[in-house]
Amino acid sequence: MTTYLALLRGINVSGHNMMKMDALQKMLENMGFTNVKTYIQTGNVFVTTEEENPAAVGFKIKQEIFKTFGHDVPIVVINKDDLTTCQQNNPFLKEKNVDTKKLYVAFVSMKLHKDRIHDLKMSAVKPDEVHIDQNRIFIKYAVSAGKTRLDQKYIEKKLNLTATIRNWNTVTHLLKMYEETE
């Protein structure tokens, strides 16, 4: 049995793709997932399953959400190692006096080579900064996530993949929750 973290993109945001977490949890339990836990209303869901392919887990959840709620929700599924590596590899944490409120991570649907940073055309989003690390893009916003072009839509368009972004506080809390589930 493996515990995964399904990161649902764009639910319960500004009145779009609304779904109650208890209804989502019940739906997932009815699908056969165990130890289902949610964190905040924006789509962070832990599930335990015998399925060994994270992409298959995401596909099943995506299909059932569409069937149950009528929402076409992109999903990126990761595991504990992904979050642990995320915490260890964030280069912006090494900076002196870094404001962690400006740190975010875009989890993407495929592994990226570091040279893909050129595809992001960073000159268009300066002074924001990014660092690519496999299936994660570490982001440091100059001002805030609300005042940038470097959002999930921008990343998806430039890299032709699925992405979902979480702030550093959420990433840290999700790793803690992972450790508590074991």
C-alpha cells in the first residue's frame, strides 16, 4: 500500500469548481481509497492505495470528480519522497533573510530538465525567479503571487504540461501531515 498526495488544481477558488471536502473524501473512500485526508479547501488530498502508478491514481480521481461533481480538474499526484526532496532542494531557502511568504512550488506532471528554464522566457516575468528541479519548479516572487504573470497558466502554456502551485507554508504542512500518516 502506498500513500499519495493528490494535488487538485483550481477547486474552490473564487467560486469556481466548488466541492465540499467531506463530499470529496466520501467519493474517494467509495472508490476504494483508504486513509483519505484533506488539507484546506483548495484540493490537497492524501489517499492510500495498492496502485503503484501515481499517474493512474490521478486519472482515476479526475474521472470520478468529473462524474460526481461535473468538474474537469487537473491533478498532479506526488509521494512523500517528492515532498521531502522538495523541502531539501529549495535553493531559495539558502538565501539570507528570505521571505518564505514569497516562496511557492509548482508541481508539474512530468520530469523536466534544467534547460527547460529557457522555455519559461523568464525575461517576461522578471524580477520573479525560478529554479527547475525534476517535477518541481521552485518560485520566488518579487512582490506576491497575486501580482505576477508567472502563474500556473503561464507555466502550463510555456511548458505544455499540467501544473499546480502551492505556497511554501502549505508544502511544509503537507510534509508534516505525511509524516503523521505513517
